[in-house]
Amino acid sequence: MFTLKVAVFVAIVAVCSAHLCMLSPAQRGSLMGFNKAGANDCFLVKSPCGGRPKSDNVITLRSMQNLTVVIQKNLDHWAKATPGQFKFNIAQPDGSGIQTLGMIPDMGEPSLTLYALNVTIPSSSAGNYILQTEYVTKNAQAPPVFYQCADIMIM
Ligand SMILES: *[C@@H]1O[C@H](CO)[C@@H](O)[C@H](O)[C@H]1NC(C)=O
Ligand SMILES: *[C@@H]1O[C@H](CO)[C@@H](O)[C@H](O)[C@H]1NC(C)=O
């Protein structure tokens, strides 16, 4: 009986953990195995950057520059009654001073779907920032938010 409950619990967790990858600009850490649903590098649930340290790969942008950000729903867990969304933010490296640049609703697309959004870098002060994407699941059976970050410098 106990074993059965554990097995059922594991099955539910496996089915319900939605994942998020950020392809461009490339997420911190690696993107290993992102063409398969459930990639470890896309299962980051700790704010603001999933515990991934600052990358050496910092892209330089001008304020008011337009940029196409490409993310992937690595593993779907859309809940029809409470659909979630993907959010595109810019923030200080510690996650403070967050500004949402845009949003895409989760319409229940399958795992591995790509989403692209054109964002405009705000006229912030020059310096280092994170470009943060969030998969807000609004699904009680899944972690509430998945995070990815890319490091940027606004000049
Ligand atoms: C950026 O995009 C906005 C909105 O689509 C557009 O109005 C603006 O001209 C673009 N800026 C540049 C520098 O291309
Ligand atoms: C982003 O902007 C470019 C240039 O204006 C346009 O060609 C492209 O379709 C836009 N992409 C999206 C996902 O809106």
C-alpha cells in the first residue's frame, strides 16, 4: 500500500512539473538536452535565477533597443481552469527593481513549443541587469514559477 502511494506520488510529480528554457539570449548555465521534454537545466524553481550564478556570457544592449527573446515550454502543465503565463522581466542582478516587459499567455501548447516576444529595453541607467523569464503555472499540482535568466549590460 505504502509503495503504491509513493509510486502514484512520483508519477504525479513527473507529469506535473512544467519546465522552462530560455534559448535567446541563452540562459545561465547550460541548455543540455533541451530538445527533450523534462530537461534538468530547464527545471529551475528558485527566484530570481534558479540558483544559477552569473554567467561570463553577458550581452550588451542599448537602452530602447528592441530584442527578440525566445523561450521554450520544455514541459507542459497547462491547467484549463487556471491557465498560466510566460513573463519577460528586467531586474537588478539580485532580482530587485523588477520591471515586466511583456507577457504571453499559456494556451495549452504542447511541450517543446517555442515562444518569441519582441521586448524593448527600457531607458534604465547603465549597468548590469538580468533579463528574467518566468513560467507562472497557476497550477496547484506544479511548482508555481519556473525561472531563467540571461545576463545583460545596458550601455
Ligand atoms: C522597437 O519596437 C517598437 C514597437 O514595436 C517600435 O515602435 C520602435 O520603432 C522600435 N525601435 C527600434 C529602434 O527599432
Ligand atoms: C519582432 O519584430 C520584428 C521586426 O519588427 C518582426 O519581424 C517580428 O515578426 C517580430 N517578432 C515577434 C515574435 O513579434
